[in-house]
Amino acid sequence: MMQLLSLLLLFTAQFCSIATAKFGPCKNHKVQENFTMSKYLGTWYEIERSGSTDSDTRCIKEKYSVDDENKIELLTQYVEKDNTLNIHKGDIFYASHEKNKAKFFFRVTNEFDRWGSYAWNSFERFVLPYWVLATDYTSYSLVLSCSSALITHRDYIWILGRERQLPKNVTDYLHEILTTSDIDVKLVPTDQHNCTVVY
């Protein structure tokens, strides 16, 4: 029993060493009312994200579309430090019990480590919640994903835009939503310069 408790405390300490880790479970934040997925489809560019300023990826772009089987497909494109272009495929799905259309999940392979987490083995697919906190569909989207571990949770935030840049008054507005929602996450800008590659 003591060994189990020691392991529990060690794991919790490691998880809490991450700047955005908080005690308690993920919170039930307010999301976009009357969310419509068909209006959300299309291309989004990553404007800001929670994380480190020393990321080697830039020009991050996501494309949401409906495939031949009527499933929502997610293609993510980014450019690495050596100018290598990477494209990863994922999908979007709803939990069977979820009635709020602004709360869904995205699923990617473990080789795509944009979120700093891996599946336990190379055959698993990594799944995270995707909550749209706010969007006007035509210019901006504010996205939350929260992961829990034991008695702690970590919030991930993305600000997305239909263009590679957003006006400051828009990002300020989205930052204010985070503040009033009691989401304390440091955001860093995504480099969207010299992005000539497309898919």
C-alpha cells in the first residue's frame, strides 16, 4: 500500500511540474451555444497555442471536411525547423451520450506529438476532447482540450483563424473569454510567416 501511495505522489508531482497542471478534475466550461459543425468545416490556421515558445513547428494549418463515409476528417499540416512538410490525418467524432455539439473528440496517431503526449504503444490512437469555447465560424475559434491524471488536470488552448493572422482586438477578446472562464494558460504565437506550402 505504501509503495502504491509513493508512486501516486511521484506521478502527481511530475504531472504538476507542468506549468498548466492544476489540481482537481477538468472543469465543465461554457462552450459555444448552438454550435453548427457544417459551418465549422473548412480551413483553420493556428494563431496561438498553450505551450513552449521554442517549438520547432510553424505554419500549422488544419482542414476539416466530410469524407465519403460521412465522417468528419481532420488533416493537419505543419512545417518543421528544417522546412520539412508534415501532414497527419485524424478524425472528429461525438460521444454517444453527448448532446452539446460544441463538445467532441479528435483522434490522431501517436506519431503526431503536437500535444506532447504519446499513446502507450505504436498501435494505439490518441484521443483528446475538443471543446469549442467560442467561434464566429468566419474568422476565429477558441478551442479547449483538457486531460486528467489522477487528481490533476491540464488545459490546452488554441486560438484558430480563417486567415494566418487575427487582429489584436480579436485575440484580446478571446483572451478575455479565457480570463472570465478562469482558464489560466500561457499562450504563445504560432509562426505563420513564409508559409508557401499547401495541400
